[in-house]
Amino acid sequence: MTEQKPPQPKRILSGVQPSGKLHLGNYFGAVKQHIALQDEAEVFYFIADYHALTTIQDPKSLSEHTRDVALDYLALGLDPDKATFFRQSDVPEVNELAFLLATVTNMGLLDRAVSYKDKIDRGIEPSVGLFYYPVLMAADILIYRSHVVPVGRDQVQHIEMTQDMAGRFNRTYGEIFPIPTYRLDVGAKVPGIDGQKMSKSYGNTIEIFAEGKPLQKTVMNIKTDSTPLGSPLNPDTCTVFALHSLFATPDEKTQLAELYRSGAIGYGEAKKRLLAKINAYFEQARQRRKELAADANHVEDVLRHGAQKARAEAQKTMELVRQAVGMKPRPVV
């Protein structure tokens, strides 16, 4: 009787751009799920500082944002003993693979990128790097031989483009890459303080690690209608209620909805309750972040160790790729 081999664990990969302070939309939309996945599969998470260069060209800002993202993830529960956590730019092989993928990628594929067109429409400079973004993203995914990539709906096309590039490379040079699939982030849709989708580009965010008066000011500035105090409020259309629901238990949500509909609570009191919920939810993470930030070397040690693990995988892939295209394998460093 042939011995059955256990199924190979799925490798999950995701990246986050260090483009500013992480906010509640980032947390409930992706970060919370990323941290949960570290207990379910082999995960690779990277800080996409190469990608960030398409919109951030201030060296100090890029460096500070990169460290902030690392601190945020670690404070929120990412375990570097479970997850391979690293800086994208610490694995230079990714750019070599990106160019090799570019040699089998049709211009027409990149021309159809909706994300590129949207960013140009928003006034971002149409640089070669921005146009090339899907190729580098494909290299990020394929170099670690990833199986699943959690993404928001706006990134699905990029995964489909990655599938196209991997398939084209495999047909040209042999079966080198597994074809990755996407997994839609199951996180909640989080409104910003103006009622639109929470986004740094809209300037309507509530930062995860804001506290004290800055956090209070942001919460109290959440846009509401002009319903007078004592009149019934509609929880279904209220941004404050929607944000509160992210933190509340089902019973708490039901009770607050009853207070809204009976007119027993006004927007001011609802905002105070939301502020209390945010403070309580992130209290331990805030303290943890302060402790991590006080150790000047800890974050760098974590990212360096993660990069060593990630680069070892990248070098294995590039040995296969270089042999496939007719190049000599590069000595492993």
C-alpha cells in the first residue's frame, strides 16, 4: 500500500504599502485578517517600499512610514516566529524576476490595468514605475511560489495579470511557477469620518494608534446630519453607528440601535461611546507599540531576520528561473 503524503500547506502572501499611518479601514479591512491567518497557514508579509516609491519620493517619509507599519503590525499581534515579515527592498531578487517576467508580458496586458488609469485620473504622475507596478507585484507573488493572495476587490485584476504572466512564462520555459489565486479580504467595509470609504487619499481616516486629544478631535468631527437632540436617529445611515458596530458585540449593537430609534441618545453621546470603544479595543496594542518603539534595534532585527528567510526562498526560485531561461545560476549569498 502506497503511503499517502500529507497535503502541502498553502503559502499565503500579502504586502502593505508604507504610504502613511495605518487606520481603522486598514485594520478591519485587512490587518486583522492577516494576523489571524498566521495561525492557519504559512504566511509571507512584506512592507512594499519599492511600490511606495511610485507615490512617495521623500526619503525621510518612506523610512519613517516603513518603520511605522512594522511597529503597527507587531503591536497588533503579528508573530515573527509564525509569519515571515520583511521589507520588500531587502530581497533584490524580486527586481530580477520582474524584468524576466516583463520579457514575456504583452504591453496590452498592462495597458488594461484599471488601477493605473484610476491613479492617473487622481493626478498621480504617470511614471514608468507606476505603469510597471503589476509586473513587480507579480514578481512579489511568484518569487515566493505563493498559492493564495488576500486582496481587496480593487486588486483582483492584478492577481489575474499575475496568473497571465505566470502562465505565459510556464508555457515558454516550462512549469516553474504555481498559478496563484486570490482570496477576497473578508474584512468589514469601514466608512471614513465623512461617510465615504475610509482612505488616506480622502483625508478621512481614524488612525489605529491615535490617542488623547487628536483621537478625540477626529471622532468628534465625524459627519452627522442635523437631527436635533431628543429626536429619533436612524442607525442604518449613521457613520458613527457603523464605526461603533465594528467594536460592539451583537447585543451592544442592538441596544445602541434601540437608543437611536427611541431618541434617547444624541450624536454627541454616540461619539463619546465610540471614542471609549476605540480606546478600550486598542489599549493593549498601544502599550505594546510604545514598548517596541523604545527598543531602537528590535524592528530592524525582526525585518532583517524575515528578509533572510524570504531571500532564501527567493534565491531557490531564481535558481530555477535562471536555469529555465538559459542563464547560469548565481552563487547563493
